[in-house]
Amino acid sequence: MITKEEVEHIGWLARIEIDELEADIYTTQLNSVLDYFGQLDEIDTDDVPPTYHVVDVVNVFREDVVVESLSQDEVLENTEHKQEGYFKAPSIS
């Protein structure tokens, strides 16, 4: 069971301002989700094999083939923010 104080604390950790009404709503909704997970925990799944993919896909990776990449000039063509052959980023103070 999640309390209203825990919802407010989670909001504080996430730096999200949650007012009283929202805290009440989120408390109810999160407890509803946890109740649903509790129902799922009651299901006997001992004879059910784990499902890693919904679709039976084998080796979904492409071959690692070396291809020619863009040159430095081609990469920098589409930006106004460049300096001495590199992207120019804003300074951090």
C-alpha cells in the first residue's frame, strides 16, 4: 500500500510539484496498479516457460559490416555551429 506521503516524497525526488488533489489521485491509481500486480502474483505459472520475445524471433541482429562513414566536412555541412573542424557547443559557466 502506497501512502499519500510516499507519493509526495516520490514527487519531491523527481522534482515534480504535486498538489494535494493530485497526491490523492496518484495514491489511488498506484495502489490500484499494485493490487493488479498482486492478482498476477496469485496465478500459478510454474509450468509456463519464460517468454523472452512475444514473437519467436531468432538472431535479430544484423551482420557487423564495415562501411564507409561520412567525412568530417560532410558531417559539419548542416550546422552553423562549427569551429576548427568540430561542432561548437555553448560554453558552460
